[in-house]
Amino acid sequence: MPPPVKHHSKSKVGRRRAHLAKKATNISVCKKCGSPVLGHRACPSCGHYE
């Protein structure tokens, strides 16, 4: 069994962090008033929840 590797190259670290970027938020449109609203939350302008 080889000794444990202690140094990680920049490319190795970059490949590990490739999926850590923030994802864009999914903003949908309220079906009642048409204002933008986040998913699974009540509409901030009219209060409608579907």
C-alpha cells in the first residue's frame, strides 16, 4: 500500500470544486398576479400559494 499523498495539485483541487458553484434560483411567476415568486413560498404581493 503506498504512503498517503499529502499534496493536492491546483488542478486536482479545481476538479473537486468543479461542482461547488452556486446554482441559479428557479423563479416562477405567480398565477394570480404575475409577479415573480420563489418556489414553495407564498407570493409576496398577493399572498397566493399553490
